[in-house]
Amino acid sequence: MKKKLLMRCLLGAPVGVTISLIITIVISYFFRDGAYHAVVPELAAACGSEINALTLQTVCSLLYGAAWAGASLIWEAESWSLLKMTVVHLVVCSAATFPVAYFMRWMHHSVTGFLLYFGVFLLIYAVIWLSMYGSLKKKLREINEKLGG
């Protein structure tokens, strides 16, 4: 189990960096000023330079990707109910998401900023969870139909 967790984390780390890079490229295109916006200006100011901020963001993205990939093992706990798996996965992923989002200045440092970020996070989590649940339910129905008839 520990080896499986380590392997998932090692595979998830570069995925986290890749996703982070893609997000910064997409955001840079939205600014339409021809510049690459690697980090939020507040993070660059807090770190003393853009390269320091980018280094910190890259390390956080590695850890973030590793945490989410490691958390995917939760879905393999066959003795757990779907509700327990969902709650534990949500808590683990939230525990990985919010410190990173806070330190990377992806959310405003206020109660309102936290609540807004948490609301968007929960909405995205729910949409993904519901789409995955619906997809798996449909596949199970198709398998049962093939077995039954």
C-alpha cells in the first residue's frame, strides 16, 4: 500500500506542475498583452522577485499534484461506503488545496475570499463527482444488461 501511494504521488507531482503551467499560459492569453504571467503579482512581491515566486509555485504544484494523486487511493477502499470515500477524499483534497491557494495568493486573504474560493472549489468538486458517478452508474447498467440478457 505504501509503495502504491508513493508511486501515485511520484506520478502526480509532474502532472501538478503541468496543469499549473497550462493554467498560467491560458491566463496569460486572457490578458492579451503579449506577456507571460507566470505568477500573481502579489506572490512575486511577497517573494521578492518573479523567479522566486515561480520557484515556490512550482514546488507547491509538485506537492499539490502528488497530494491529489495520492488521494485517488481513497476510491479503492472497498470496505468503505461511497459517502465515507467521498467525505474523506474531499477533506484530504481540501487540506491540500487551501494552503496552496492561500500561499500562492490564488484567493484573497479575507473571510470573503476564503468563502468564495471554497464555494467555487465545492461547486467544481460536485460537478466532477456527479459526472463521474453518472458515468459509472451508466456503465454498470450496461454491464448488468449484457449479463442479464
